[in-house]
Amino acid sequence: MNEALYISDLDGTLLNRSAKLSSYTTNILNTMFKKGIHFSVATGRTTDAVQNILADIELEIPIASFNGVVIYNLKHKSYDKIYYLTSETVKKMITLLKSHDVSWLMYELINNEILAYYDSVEHKPINEFIEDRKERYDSSFCYVNNLKEVPAEHIMYFTLIDTYSRIKPVYSSLKEMPGINLTLVDDSNINGLWWLEIFSAKASKENAVVFLRKKYGHKKVVCFGDNYNDLPMFNVCDTCIAVGNALDEIKARADYICDTNDNDGVAKWLEENVL
């Protein structure tokens, strides 16, 4: 096994502002793979979105999607690890979210298939997200009259998309709830929108890195990030690199700062320091 694993966030880090891999970055990554150098991604994006975005590169190491909730092997199209929410937590979550004036998506993973449930598209950001993901990634969504009627055994993720002023009260009311982990980040592609992600307390990008390191025997892990949800993996990586457009808090924790995501910062660093 190659001694080092290089792992990167996607949005705002490996992807440009159009949320795509540039041809330059794609070429660098494929050159690494041909040389037997191991690379993966840890992202808040859904598994189907990651598969589409990374369609032109050949990852050998599984990826961490949904902020580490699932570890997915792109090559074998199988899940190595899934962190589900408990049924009790799911029921409490639905009740609490319904007490706020927000819309959200609830993700189920069963029989290797992911389905996102919703009972309202009253708020524009959620509606636009659903239509965009259907068109771009052929993602599966299901409207239901009452989310409480959906079996809770295989629910593993909740997503809220809205302005900070609407999401912050929800975040504040959830901070003390046991059994969950939260990430609250601004949208790196759309000004004014924020994402609140809710998932098992056992899941994180940190735990995903630990899982991959242990399973594949990497002695060293180098990571790249730009936003708050990347800080957990900074805790367990040997070398941490922030892109030039990263938040100041991320840069302060990094060992190095590379160029921005729009200037192929990650790929340039890999070419200069690895290839």
C-alpha cells in the first residue's frame, strides 16, 4: 500500500466556482493514479453528485460523502460504512424542524439506494435544489404528505438550505440535542445561502479519514479544505492545506496555503509536491 493518502474537500477546494473539475485538475489526478498515488475526497455532497462530478477520474480509494456519513467505493459501487441516525432521533428531529418555518430534505439509504424525502417546497432554495439535482445528477426525490410516516430505520441525513437568519434559530435549538452532529456553512457558489446538515454524532470527515487510514494502511494523510466542515479532518491529518480562498479560520489551522480553487490550487500543489 502506498504510504500516503491525499484527500480533498470538493466545493470551494477541488472544484472551481462552477462546481466542476477543470481539465488541468482532472489530468493531474489521473496522472497520480497512473503512478499509484492514492487520492480521495471528503465532501458534504451526496454520493450520486460525487459520482457524476468525478466521472472522468479513476479513484481506487473510497470516498466520504454526506460529511463522512457514508464511505462509498466508486469502483465497486458499494458502501463500506454507513452511520445511521437512531429512529428516536429521527422522530425528534422531524418534530423540532416542523416547529420552525423551514423546509428540508430527509435522506434514506437502503438496499444501496439513496432517496431524499420532502413534504414542502414552499421555500425557494429547497425547490431549486431539488430541480437542479434531478436535472444534473438524476437524484431521487420523493414527496410525502407527512415525513413522520416515513420509516425511520434507515434515515441518515437531514439538509436545510436557506438564509442565515432563517437557519440560525434551527441550529441554535439543535446544538444541545444528543446523538447528532451539525455543520453550518455558507454556500461557496451562491451568495446569501447557508447549509445546515444534521447527521449521526458518530459521523464526521474526521472519522472518515480515520476509517480510510486504518482500512488501507496509510502511514500519512494529507488533506485540503476551505470551510468549517473541513476542520474535523484537519484534526487527524498529518499535513493540512488550505486553498487561497479558504476562510481565515481554516488558513490559521493549515500547515500550508496553496492557490485558490479557481486557479487549481490543489492540483498545482500536488503537481509541485507529489508528482
